[in-house]
Amino acid sequence: MPVLDEAEALPSLLDEVRALGLLGRTLFVDNGSTDGSAQLIRAAGGEMLCEPRRGYGYPCLAGAREAAARGARAVVFMEADGTDDPGQVRHLVGPILNDVADLVVGERRAAVRPRAASPASGSVLGHMPLHQRLGNDWLALTLRLLFGVRLSDDGPFRAVRADLLERLRLEERAYAFPTEMIVKARLCGARIAVRETSYRPRTGRSKIAGSARGTFGAVRDITWCLVRLRLLGFHGDP
């Protein structure tokens, strides 16, 4: 779980994770918080790693590599802002542990298509702003046209085989980390599954989706990542 200044969301999220028996199986990776997030995690008994390099991919990879070094077969990435429901972790990782998928992407259909989908659980639905939904539409279209990947939402809440993650040699360190993962998995023939997940109201202001400028920056960087992978291709480690 990458963490950057999420002190508002962490108290209730830590309680949820503990109640589900997942606190001891969670690695929190602080990415330079200045609001006391790290202290809250330590006080709750959570295990902290520190990754000073900024960019979403750095803390994700730091946590995943540590989990793999401890023998984890699969890794689940989850946001620390309260939008992801920790009660759905087993919903995502189950297909991997049952050996029917290598990567399972959480799709927030009810937030992206509020009139066409219902929430995956009884969670209160979060509101995804219009500029974020439009950005998702553009990226979904680009994924389908360039790689034949059909997703309405390339959500960051996902599970992946630890050995596959290492083979993918992920390079993007900022916005494109989740998208690079699914495209490279597709190009090297991995089994990809999609599971609907809920999207809960965020606690605090989003660093990316909280503004049209942040969303535009993310879409720009992800689009460049997709074009580069289409032109250069990827075969993965054997």
C-alpha cells in the first residue's frame, strides 16, 4: 500500500485492515509523507517501508519486491486514501491463488458508468468527477485500439503474480505504472482477468483526479507509455 500524506484516511482504513486480519500481511510504503501518516501506521502496529523517490511506481515496486523476497506468491496493490475496499482483497487475489489468472484488475464500473453498473458490494459509492471519467474513456479506447485490451477502467486496485511482476521489468515511475503493467502482461501472454470492485468516497483531496490539470497530466503520460510500447513492443524475461 503506497502512502503519501493520507493521515485523514488512515485511521479508519487501518481499523478495517486489522478487523479483516490483513494488518500483518500488509506492507505500507511511505513515499515522503509530511502529515504524520507514517506515525499513524507505526502506532497501529503496521509494518512500514520507506521509499523517498517520488512517483507512484517506486513505492509499489519497493513493497512488491519485499513481499516477493519473503515468499509471497501474489501481491495486491491498494490505495491508502480509502477509495479501495480492503474487504475485496480476497476477491481479487483468489483467481491467482487458484491458478486461473496471472493478473486480476479491479474495474470500478459503477464509478465510471454510474447508470450502467451496480456496486460490487454494499459500500457507499464514491463520485468520480467528469474529467476523470473522460480520461478513463480515452485510455480505455486507446488500450482497445492499440492492444486489444477491453477495459472500462484500468484501476490501480489489483492483484498480480509476484514472479510475473518481476518478468515485466516495469519502468514507469509515475502515472503509467498500472497501465504499463497490464499492457506488458498482455504482450507476454499472461492470463488477465477483470473483477468489479467498488469505489468509495475519498478522504481528502486526490493528488491526480482532484483537478483537471492532474488528470490531464496522467492521461498524457499514460498515452505516451502506450504509444512507446506499441512501437517498441515487449517480450518479457523468459
